[in-house]
Amino acid sequence: MDTVALAVTDGMLPFELSLAHEVFGSAPDGVTGPWYRLLVCGPGPVRTGRFLLEPDRGLDWLPRADTVIVPGWADLDEAPPADLVEAVRAAHAAGARVASLCTGAFVLAAAGLLDGLRATTHWAHTRTLADRHPEVDVDPDVLYVDNGSVLSSAGKAAAIDLCLHLVRLDRGSATANAVARRLVVPPHRDGGQAQFITAPMPAPDHHPLAELLPWVLERLDRPLTVEDLARRAGMSSRHLGRHFRSATGTTPLRWLLTQRIRRAQELLETTDDSVDAVAAATGMGTAATLRRHFNRTVGLPPDTYRRTFRAREPLVGDGGRHHGPT
């Protein structure tokens, strides 16, 4: 029987903690044989959100676990507690597989477990993780990363993806599928975090690009070039590029492509337009071009994205409560 330890302390996010407990705490119906032995390990009574948690063991027990899971860390302005960081580091040194859920990656990074490795966290915090720990190769686009003995997941629902991945590794696909059915979630999701990210926009007031960006967004169906944008802004292409980097962190062409992809996402979600029509409406020209850029950026084809995110009519008999995929 594999032992899974949840490493907890004050300030953990209850959602990630509870979903890990749900996955590893009991076997789904129909699964025979021994299940995981789940223990909650902490320094004492732990406050997580509105809940007070009584751990089964202290943090010093973590090195005896087969798998250590670090749930999300709530306050990223504070450094993770030193005793938690040291216990997680000791567990890994003793041979435990260590996995972080959401912002739990900040604990693993503080312990040095992500040095030189690819890792992820919630897309809203990937830049902070990369800035704070430049030795970590932060990938903002994936749902989870498996480095063997060290794993990390993106935010919230992606923590379920990683937990199911661990079950799949340990018990096989059939058992992971059974857990997924109990949770009423897909056993495996296509794509990465990019499909959930709203493209950032710079503050509109008192910025050299304040008038240009809305003008561009109204003309995404046109074959705009950097020269077109620079001419509209009344500056050189090089000057335009500097302003774009300071405001958006990227180049004019990459920003423009992001906006085209985002518009394509909206049309796929809200209309019945064909992929060809969506390609024309977003300035991509052809369906093949749209599919290539969409798949590369979002991580799945336009048709799959539409099936996943398209709002559906309420199902008969559900009282109008179902309004789309969850």
C-alpha cells in the first residue's frame, strides 16, 4: 500500500487540499485491492481558509511517505514556512515522489527541488515564479509537468489532472478512469493552460498605445502589418516595438496573433460559424492557417476547443441548470 502524505500548514488553499484528499483518500466503487494510505501531515492544528484541520502526523513524518503532495500556497507575498520547506526537501532526499498543486510549486521551488527542471503553476502566477526562481524553467502553457520524482500542476482543476495522472502511473488507466467517473471529470484533458488565459491588455490611460490597441481590435479581420500599426500610431516600427514590449511584454506581431486567437476563441464559443469563416473574421485567411496557429497557441484544434467550451442549451429535465461544460 503506497502512502500519500499531504503536507499542510497555515495558509494552504482548501480546494487543492480537499481534492487531493478526495482522490487518494478512498478507492472508487468497483476497484479491488489495497488503496493508498493517506495521511495529513502538519506542524499542529492548521488553518486553511475558513477551516481548522487536525493533522494525522507532524511534518517530520514526510520522509517516510512514498508520495508527498503540497497543496496551493495562498499568500505569495510571504515566504513558505521554513519547517515546511525543509520537510519537503527531506522527503525528496529520502526518495519520496513530491508533487505540487497550483501555487504549491512555490514551496517546491523554495526547497530547491525545481532547480534546472521544467515546472508550472497557475497561469496568473507563472511570471512571479519565474522572476523569483530564475533557475526554474517555468512553462505557463501546460496543465502539469512530470519530471519523474518531482511533479507540478497548474491551477485549480489542473490539480485534478495531476492527481489522476499519479493514479494512472500507480494503478493503471482503468483505475484512474474510475476515479475520474466518481469525480465527474474527464480522465484526461487535451491542451494546456493557454485555452483558459484571457489575453492581458495594458492600462488604457496615459499610454502611447492607448488609441492604437482599440483600433487594432476593431480590424482583426484585416491583414495588418507592423508597418500599418506604426503608421497609425505615428511612430517608427522600432519605437512601436519598444512600447509594445514595455506595455504587453511581447512584440507587436505576437500580440496581434494573440488577439486573433482570442477572437477566434470567442467566435468558436458563441457562434456556429465554420472554421473557414472564423479564419476570415480573425484575419487568418484560411482554415489551415487558423488551425496551425490555434493548435500551437491553445494546445488543441479549433473543433475540439468548440466542443469543450461551446455554451449548450439546457438539457431536458435539468430545470435549466446546465449551461455549458464544467
